[in-house]
Amino acid sequence: MQTACVEALIGANLLAIGVVRDGMLLHTSPALARMFGLAQDAPSRPFAALIDERDRDLLAQALASQSEGVVGLRALHSDGSRFDAELSVTRAELPDGPALVV
């Protein structure tokens, strides 16, 4: 039931938002799914797999930081193309537990 609440919250948002826990992208908004070319019902996946390998250290630093911040990096579309993205990370207490909202 709690997972359905989180999915409804994300699905209602037009922004590209995802929920990351333990490095895994668990929930995606429709806008984030479109941005990366993911199926909306795709299973969870490592969030780092959506980031160009040259920028994965930047991603790891952003996800580990205790403060909110924004980082520019190169992301990977499902077709293999790369695009510039700006990622913000916020720690949040969601109905199903603590997570990072990206």
C-alpha cells in the first residue's frame, strides 16, 4: 500500500523525479521515464546505469552528500545517446521509508 502512495505522488508530478534508495532507482515520474527512454513500468535499476561512466563519481558524491545540491552530468538515454542533465538530490522521508529524491 505504501509503495502505491509513493507511485501516485510521483505519477502526479510533471517534473522529472525519481526515488533512489541504496543506489537503486525505485520509482520514476512519467517525465523522468520519458527523459531516459524508460518504460514507465520498468523494474528498478541501478541509478548509476543511467549516467555516463565518466560522470559516475560525480553521481556517487551527489548521492552521498549530506547537503542538498545540484550537479551537472552526462546522462544516458535507453537508445545509447548521451545528453546533459542537471541533477538535484534531496533526502526525504517517504511513506515507505527514507530515500533520495532526484
